Amino acid sequence: MTQHAYPPPGTAEAREMPPPPRTAPVSTEYPRSGKLMFGGVMMIVAGLFNVIIGLVALFNSAYYVTGPSGVLVLNLTGWGWLHLILGALVVITGGALFTGATWARVITVLLAGFNALASLAFVSAYPLWSIIVIALDVLVIWAVITADAEAEA
């Protein structure tokens, strides 16, 4: 009357243990955080805003109202080209930020800071858009700089 829960090894009733489940290989790449994704999306949005500002300044210079001294440093056409080129670079860098590469993060902070300064100088021509772009740039810089803390947690 002695029945064992498991049959003794070597008998016909013995079964082999199933192989252990396969696990996914461990990734060694930089972990992507939500803040980096947010920063990438906001960079693309801010860059598209800059492209629109630049195109409007180039094709419809009467749209922006400037004071008697004009716009700071450059004329309106110069600011249009600056915003167009800077906006394209910001969009490209925002896309590169999705990879999580360190170089993309450094370039993002530099371009976002320069973009905020350019928009600050453009406030006299179009304050609302400039303030929106500056706010987006500040959010991007915050998200990219604090992404390490989130990734470590």
C-alpha cells in the first residue's frame, strides 16, 4: 500500500522533465525612457513650429509686425532662413532622440537651448509662437536631462 507520488527513476512510468523555458536575451542597449520619448516628440513639434515660422517669414513678410527698429540682429528674411534651417535640424535631432543615443541627447540639449534663444530674439515679431516654442524647448531640455534618473529607477 505504499504508493509514491513520483515513480522511481528508471521505471517505465518515469517521465523526463521538460526543458526550462527560453528567456529573451538581455539587451545591452540604453534603456529608453518615457521622458526621452516625450522629448523626441516635443522636439519634432517645436521643429515643425520653427519650419512654419520660417516659411511664413520667407513667403509673407507682411504677416509679422515689427517695430521701427525691426527684428533683433537680422531682417525678417534672415530670421525666416534661420528658423527654417534650425527647425529642420531640430526635427532631425528629435527623430534621432528616439534611439536613446548619447550624441542625440547632447545635440538635443544644445539645439533646444539655441532654439529658445533664437525664439527669444524673435519675440518682438511674433510673441505667441515664440513663447510656445520657448516653452517646448524648456520642456525638452528638462525631459532629456532628467531621463537618466527615470531609466535607473
